Amino acid sequence: MDRILRLVARTALAGIFIDSGLRIVRTPNPPEAERAAKELPIEVPRLDLVARGQAAVQLAGGVALGIGLFPEISAGALALTLFPVTYVGHPYWKLEDPMQRRQQRSHFLKNLGLFGGLLYVATDARRHRRAAG
């Protein structure tokens, strides 16, 4: 039963990354990326390549996490993709409109929750491997 619950949890957690990766593969330069790139301290000359690289990590990492292939590595890679996306994509602290601020804060906190879930998967996988060994 424990193995089934872990599979369901990993698959549920992986879904948003698979969906996002597929969406960016189809549209490698989404409007959100262009808006978010303006917030970066450096100029990104090939935003489409950055978006495709992130999509590749999200898609491959999401699939690997979902099927339990190297869960600590896939969870760690996915967690790393959340830093720039969360900071640059959801800067609620910069918004004055209460509705937009609330919406972006919600997205920020959702990503923070995903980050926590990914860290848990990474550490949980190691703990269970040690216990089984």
C-alpha cells in the first residue's frame, strides 16, 4: 500500500511539470516568459533557448519523477526550475492592484508548496533506499 501511495503522490506532483514542459515545447517563447525576462538583472538574448531548456528539464524531470526513475535527482532538478519561475514570474510584492497581488501571491505560494513537496520526495527517496538496504 505504501508503494502505491508513493506512486500516486509522485505522479500527482509530476503532473504540473509535465504539462508545463509540453506547453513550452509547443510555444517556446510564451508571453509570460517575455514579461518575466524583463525582470531579470541580465538581458537574455535567446529567450526561446532558455524556455526550451526549462521545458526539457520539466518534461524529462516530470516523467522521471512520475515513474520513480531517480526520484531524488528528478525532484532536485524540478525544484531548481522553480527558483527563477517563482521569483521572476510571480513578484506579488511589486504589484499595487489588490486582485493581481492576491493572484500572484497565490501562485508564489503554490510554487513554494511544490518546492517543499519536491524536497520531501528527494529526501524521502534517500531515506527509503537506506532503510531497504
